[in-house]
Amino acid sequence: MKYDYVKLKEKLMECKKTDVKTIQDKDVDEISTIKIDKRKSSNERILDFLCKTKNPYIFKCDGVIVKISFSDKSNMTADDCLTNVLKRLYR
């Protein structure tokens, strides 16, 4: 699959601004329905996810709308952030 990196970057910038309070249900993907090929590299899986979702920052998990965000002020990666959250949840 070819990726249009310019369009993906524009999509991310636009989606990041979305207010979860004003988003319509039809504009939110159920995370369990998004199929990603696990045989691909992690970078390709991320790019596939970005391409397949309406908004990669907002999705439904069992019908509950979830918005994720990452701090611009940290030198932590997204993986570091998620790992820390999981560690706190499952101590």
C-alpha cells in the first residue's frame, strides 16, 4: 500500500483539533472493527491505522467514545506513554 504522507499529516493536524463534545457518533469508528495486518512492520501498522480510521484520536471502545492525546512537552514516545498507563492500571 502506498501512503500519501502529506495527506496523512494534514489529516492528523485536523483530527487533533476535534472537540470530543461536538463529534457526531457517525464520525467515530468502533476500534474493534478496525482490522490491521499484524504481519506488517510496526510503522506500516501505524500508517494503516491512520489511513483506516476517520479520526485516529477519537474512537469508540465498546460503544464508549474515547479521545487520546499526547503531550508536546515531553520527550516520551507514544509507546512510553501507553506503557506507563498500563503499568499504573495493572500494578
